[in-house]
Amino acid sequence: MTGNPDARLRALPSVDDVLKADAVALAIVRFGRPAAVTAVREALAATRAALRAGNTPPSQPEAIADAALARLAADACSNLRPVFNLSGTVLHTNLGRALIAEAAVEAAVAAMRSAVTLELDLATGRRGERDDHLRRLVCELSGAEDATVVNNNAAAVLLVLNTLAEGREAVVSRGELIEIGGAFRLPDIIARAGVKLKEVGTTNRTHGKDYAQAIGPKTALVLKVHTSNYRIEGFTKQVETRALAAITRERGVPLVSDLGSGTLVDLSRWGLAHEPAVAEAVDAGTDIVTFSGDKLLGGPQAGFIVGRRELIQKIARNPMKRALRIDKMRLAALAATLRLYRDPDRLAERLPTIRLLARKKPAIAAMARRLLPVVATRLGDVFTVEIVACASQIGSGALPLETMPSAGLAIRPRATRGEGRALERLAAALRRLPVPVVGRIEKGAQILDLRCLEDEAAFTANLAGLDL
């Protein structure tokens, strides 16, 4: 019977036979009978397919039951897993961008565990507004007259355009028609908002007269976009916000500025390059400013819209706003994050994004020296490990040409033949760890940039599970 696939297929146990196994009894307790029965059927189907392919998998009821239990246990684990981000990119879009401050985590948990005054005014007992939980804080930190918030910055731009310019024209410099990750293109968003794009200037040079000549009876607004994820250098010209605000004010159309990643503080106080702050755009005369919550601001995903009160109120009345609103957990976390900005002297201690960006190379290099022998021992004689200088980046489109001096470990195969495959196998093994480790392959080495590693003990304990 062993060599006859048809005989083995006929000998497979029935679903009822497998359900009598001890492993299935455990599966029923943990996952419920319907899920256990489905898993048994799937395990039997997988065994049947393997037999037909000429393989010889275990086919006893106990083996099928064990496979079913393993399948259920795997399905019960979330695919949204914590990882060690050793890529060198602090705000890594694929890894969830900003780490949330403990104060924000606590606020979100409290909101999840209880009914809250999401849309209730306790003073009057009447229905309140969600924006009330953030409006005062955002206006205090940005200098704007009013504010509202939606689920991300793309939604913020879409909502602003649809509210203020539907059926009319938005004037945009050709040098600012951005595309960001996931094939998100500004011209497509403008079209989806029901707005006609009117391009001005050239890719590398746009002058004030270009805007002035383009504004006409069909113009609803001028949109200025911060090109945060690329930079055009050389023979270039752009109109600064204050000068552009003077042009739009004279012609009676609003100026909308999309800052993208956005920041509420001057990053240069931590030795980083200057990134345009929200308050600067407001002070320069911008009528509406949009920016993200989960990038340089260091909070959960959100899209802020701040600016002139009459325009914000109009935007808030757009029926689309309801489809783009955020829930109580994110509102609570955002409010807690914004409160941290009231104490900028301690911001780096309390906000993970600023703390990681502000880390100095000597401290990171000291960590690399401590970790080198641990990593080398775990990898054995197949690889070499050495300390290397790294250039970390902010990520998520912020200051794309600026890097931060860092340090890390470079892991290289001792054998030069097939080193590419060896590095790919190592990277896959690191991703299979209980807490996956995400680095980058660069110049013939697996680089582990240590800027974002804060828990050394957890990292070294995690390496015990490395299977090469």
C-alpha cells in the first residue's frame, strides 16, 4: 500500500475519525468546533493533494489532527507583528512609521476601555464635535485660527480641494506635482476631488508672475506642495510662501499649502536639518495648511487641516468629512501627543520619533561594540561581523537628501562564491525570528543600523531563535 497512491488515498481517515484525536479536542476548546472541523477538512485536503503529487506525508488521524491544530494556531497569530527596525529608516512607511509615545498609548487604551465624551458636550448635555478635542491644542501649537482632522494627509488634501475648488481650477507649479509611495499622484487626487488642474511654470523654475498670470475667473485656489520626498537642484526657482501669499491675497483666492510630513517644532534644535514647520506656513500667510500626524509629528495616522476659520468651517461641513473622520482611539492618542509639544525641552525624552532622530552616533557605536560579540557568536563561522558607520534617514518623505550619522553591524559571508544567495538566506532567517529583524542588504553585506534599537536585552534574547 505504501507505493500505491490510490490505495493510500482510499486509506485516508474520515473527518469523523480525525475529530476523535486528542489534538482536535484541544483545538475545539481553544478555537471552537466549527473552526476545528474546517481545519481538519483543510488538513485532509492538503494531505490528499500531497499524495496525488507523489509525496508520502503522514496520514494517520493523529498526524492530520496535529496539522489541523498547527494551522489553527498559525491563523490565530496576527500578521501585524512587532519587528526590530534596523533598516536605518526611522519613519519607515512599511513598518508603520512613527512609534507612539507612552502617554498616547495610555490615552488610546483608556478610550478603548470605556465610553467617552466623543461627541458629547458635558457642560450643555448636547451633542458636541469631535474636533473640539484637538482644536485648541492644534491652534495653540500652529498659530492657526481653526483646525480639523481626518484619517490621513491624502484625505486632508482631497477634502480641502473638493470643498474649496470643486468644478473650478487649482493652480499648481509643475515642479510640485508630486508622486509618493503606492503610486499616489497629486494630479489624480486633484481630478478625484472634482477639480481642474492648471499647471504653471516649468519643472525646475516657477516665478511669481507665472502664478499671477494663471489666476483668473475660474481659479478657486493656489496649491503649494512641499516636495518632501525629492529635491530639484541646480538652475531652479520657486516662489516662497510669503511672496505667494501676497499674490493670492491681492487676487482674492486662498493659498493652500500641503506640508506632507509636517512638523510642529524646529528640528534644528536637535542637530537635524530644518524642515518647514506648520507655524511658519501659517505665519507666512497661508490660508489652509495640511500635514500628517504619523510622520515627523510622531503620533498616529491622521491628516490635519488648519487655517482661516471661515474656510475650516466650510471644510468641516462637507459631507465627505464624515467618511474621512477618525475614531476615539486616534483622537485620544493625538491629543496626548500634541500635549507633549507644550514642553519642547523634554520632547526628545517623551516622544519616540524625536528621541530616535536625536540619538548621537557615539552612543549608537557603543551599542554596536556591545552587540558585536553576541551576534558573531550566534552566526558562527559562516559569516563575519564588523562595526560600520551608517547614514540613517528620517523616512516617509521627510528631508530625503539629509542623513544622520549612525553605526551598525555589517554581516558578510566568508565565502565569496554565492554570497548574494547567502545574504538573502540570512535576511530571510532574520525575518523568521520570533520578533523579526528587518535590516538592509548593501554593498555585499547585511547591514543592521542600530539607531532604532533601544532594547538590547530583548534583541540578544531574540537571536537565540536564529535558524540558519
